[in-house]
Amino acid sequence: MTHRASTVLVAWVILIGALGAFAPAVFTSLAGAGWQANDSQSVQARELANEHFGGNSASALQVVINAPGKNITDEDVQAVITEVTNTLASDERFADIIPPQPGMTISPDGSTGILIAGANASTDDMVKAVDDRLDELTALSGNGIEIYPTGSSALWSDFNHANHDAMIKAEMMSWPVTLTIMIIAFGSVVAAGLPLLLTLAGLVASAGALVLLNMATPISVWAMNFAMMFALALGIDYALFIVARFRDALKRTADARIAVAETMDTAGKAVLLSGITVLISLSAVLLVEAPAVRTMAVGIMLAVSFVLLATLTLLPAVMGKLGNRVNALALPHARKQEHRSPLFAKWGEILNKHPWPFAVGAVALLVALAIPVFSLKVAMPSIDVVDEASPVREGYSVVQEQFGEGAPGMLQIIVPEADAAATIAATESTDGIAMVTPAMPATDGSGYAMIQAMPSVDPSDEQLGTILADLRAAIPADAVVGGAAIENLDLQQALNDAFPLIVTIILVLGFLLLLVALRAPLIAFIGTAVSLLSTAAAFGVAKLIFQDGVGASLLGFEPQGFLNGWGPVFFFAMIFAIAMDYTVFLLATAKEHYEKTGSAVQAKVEGLAHSGRVIMAAAAVMVAVFFTFALADPLPPKEMGIILGLAVLLDAVMIRLILLPVVLRLSGHAAWYCPRWLSKVLPNVSFAHG
């Protein structure tokens, strides 16, 4: 790369310029919903409702008109309802407008009504429609009449805005903390700036790519949120490892080109392996039949791909141009700083002399923290994740007060008219159903009927799952049950079903990649397996915090009694990817010294001496980045920040700097042994330069 540095730099300028032109539109063009299990019964019900019932489906907008002390039939209230109708009717994304109906959507005391604006667009476009009309609708409140847009589309609109704002705020808070840690770790302002160069290049390129991809298929706005966080964390990780090795090589040669070649021949290979591992881990998430979950994975994979590409091309080119100027604006302590850390070398010697106490202590702590994970509950977010003062939350509360606890989670049953009577009878006899409406024939004469049923529990109550299972078992086979709350349950089931397969694929592919890279089946297996310990420990602590509420008041949130449903699938892939990142850094460095010396003990000590500081610095940055999200007000970013931050902290300290080195000490040469038959099959990968 160094002899074509100018070409590489020009290519990156063109790439960033081209994709950067689209990047500013990333948060306004990306989709807002997609939280559904494709091909599920609830999605089928929504599609039938959109097609045959004027869009009166789970994604329809519900506008609550609340007039305490008045009646919906009063002239001034009717005038407001007309204004709401006109506002929505002017937007082609809304289908049939159904005013409040007696016995259906007018409260018993007559003071509250629900106007339904049918969905005439995709779930993503319905969320955007609410975004566009929200201010107009809420502005109609006044004179004792309150207007609250609510329902699934309004909830996702509010939810996405709140979380987007929180993610941006957390990112802005993390940058100065990150830069400070970088300067301390590198000891040089110039060297510390290189990771930020990588991150910005990766972020701008991935943002533009997501906008272009969104033109072909809807991409969740969450994809960019996660991409920003992961690009920052991994970009710094990779740059730390590469730049630290480059500065060490510069001390042995005055030729920057030779130093870059040595760096990329050793640390570059490790970074490439780590990046592939991250991409494979995240690709397993694509097995979940849910657009939002899949596109979040795609967003992170794009960011990682661009950061990895920049690490392997742009960074070497810049380092070659800088040469010794990479140490410019150095802090006083940096002049004495060596790539080989005497402190971590000494730590390696301590582990060498006393392996068992450290091994037992690390395993005991991780197992103790992991025990609560066996009683972990997961569910899709409840209304509690939305700010109490938001219109969607206030409308939700009014609906519950006026119509019943389960009213915000009305079930929609679509059935052929011939089976409507039998369906109503079966529904009325199902435990947990508080009310059933008469059958409503399809507006297009298609022969379908819609029956709505109100459960007796709040939509986030775990009993709703039992009610749904009983109902689906009781009604005719050609009837389908949907509704916003049911779509959440079906999505949760899809996530639960996919989780074991995703974990298995990630572990197997992670092991195979380590095996190919290290040519050592024992340490490849152990390096993969111990990642489960830190992951389980992180989720165990998350259970105590977010399900049981331990420390909830300190962190400023009200526990839902469960972890958000996408957490296990998505966070497992992310945590495993990060854990393998550190595994590769440590074991690749140890393997390099084993190839040079043939000494298992020296390989372990030198592996720690040359990678320990990098692992600690990278972990410190990641923990700082992730924990800034714990300061966010919405619960999902708070969960994400705390779980990922804890996982990185536990993995870096307990696994990579204690347990894995101890395993290398106890296994000796066996750690690096490869049977002859296997050696013939595996490619010959070496981490030793030359």
C-alpha cells in the first residue's frame, strides 16, 4: 500500500465524496418500522385488513379524542373530529377514515372517541405518515378537547425519534471521552487521531451506502444507530492494534515502508481475521425473519466492512506517508513507552506461577454472574419505553381508562363470513377475552369478516401469550388473528425460535475461523467456548438490572419486568464478535511468538506483553462508548449500552487477560498442537513476519 499511497488516498477521497453526498439523508430516508415476523399469522391478518377492510389494520392510526365533561356528539367536539378527518383525508397514505362508533369506539360515558385512519401504505410509510401529520393533529387540541394520535404506527414514530435522539446524544458524549483515552493510550495526538480518521471514513461511507440500499429495500433507521456505535468501537480497536505495531516496527527500522509491511504481515492478518469473524457473527442474525432485525445487522456489517477496508488500505497508506511523524505531539510518557509492556509481561509471569487460583476465581465469578440468566424473561418493548408526556403514551392511558385494560391491544380476527358465528362463539368462550364485537363484513365484498376482541390484560402482560395460544387453538382453522400486540408476540416467537440456531452457527463458524488462523484445534475450541462465559455473565447482570430492577433508580428508569425481545439474538452476535476480536489479538500475538521461539511459556508471556496494553486500551474505549448509552433516557439504548459495556469489561479482563492466558499455561505445547492429517487440510497461515 505504501508505494501506491497516493492512489489509495485519492480512491478513498472519491469513495467518501461519492457516498458522502448521500450520507446526510440517512436519518430522514431510512425506514421506521419493520418490527414484524414475515409470513406470520399476524402479518397475514394485517395484509387482509389492509386489502379488504379499508386499511383498518394493526398499522392504522388511532386518534383519541378526549373531551372530559363533554360528549362526542357535542357540536364543538364534532367540529374537531371533522378537522382531524380532513387533515388525514388529504394524505393518500391513509385509507378509510372511520369516525368514533357507538358501542365500538365511543366510551361508555360518551366523553372519549377513537377515530381510525386506515393504512394505505407499508408499515414504514405509515410511521412516516404519522411523523408528517403529528404536529397538525396535536395542534387541534384546545377548549377542553384533547387530541392524542396513538396506535402502533404512532408508537413506532415516537419510539424511533426518542431513541434516535438518545443515540446521537450518546455518540456526541462518547467522542471527547474516546479521544482522551486514545491520547493516553497512544501518547501522541497524531497517532490518536488515526482511529478517528478510520471511524469517520467508515461511518460516512456506510451511511451513504445505507441510503442507496434503502432505495432498493426498506432499511431500519436503527441500522445507522447501531452502525455508528460499532464503527466507532471497532475502528478504534483495529487502529490501536495496527498503529501500536507500526510504531514498534519504526523503532527497528528507519524505513516507513518496511515498518508498514511488517505491521500488515502480522497485525494486519489478525485484524482481517477479526473483521471476518465479526461479519460472520452478524450474518447469522439474517436468519431472523424480521426486516428491522435483518437491516440492523446489515447496517453494522456495512460499517464493519468499510472500517475493515479502511484499516487494511487507508491506514497503511497514511502511516506510510506519516512515518515517524505518527509520534508527533507526543505526551512526555510516550517517549519511554514500548510496544512490549513490562507490566503485562510481569502479569504473564504471575499467571505462569499461580495459574489455578486465577482460573478458579475467574470462572467462579463469571458463573455466579451468569446464574440469573436462567430466569431471564424477554418480550417486545411495552408502552413504558415511551415518554410519559408524549401524545401516544397519553392516548394509550386514556384508552385504557375509558375502554378497559386490554383496549390498546385489541385483537383482530379475519375469517370467511361463513365461519364468523363459530369464531365469535369460540372467542367468547376463551379465557382472558373481555369483550367481542359483532362481525364486520369486508368493505369490498370479498366474503371476509373482521371480529375484534379485547383481552382482559395489558398488551405487555405475559398472560396475553397464553390467551393468544388458547384463542388460535379454539377458532376455525381458516381464521387468522392479528393486531399490533399480536405482531409483537409473533415476532418474539420468531426471535426465540431462531436463537438456538444463531448461537450454534456463530460458535461453529467462530471455531472454524480460529482453527484456520491458528492451526491449533484445542486453543481454537477453548477460545470460542470461553466467550460464552462472559456473554452469559453480561446477560445475567442484565437480568438483575432490567428485569428485577436492581439499581434501576440509580440509572433512572422503571423496569419493565423483562429484557427487550431482540436483546438475546442481537446482543449475543455483537458480544461474541467483540469477544472474538480480543481473542484474535491475544492468540495471534501468542502464536507469532510461538512460531518464533517454539516455547509455549514464552508465547503466552509475550502474547500478553505485546497485546495486553492494546486489549485494555481498546476495552476502555469500548466500555466508555457503550456506557455513554446508559445515560440515555429511553430504555432500549440504556439496555444496549449497559449489556455491551458489561460484556466487554468482563470479557477483556476476566477472559482475555486471565482465563485464556491461564489455559495457555496449563495446556502448554498441546495448545498449539495440530494433528498431521489436519495440518494437511488447513491453509498455512503464519503470524510471524517473513
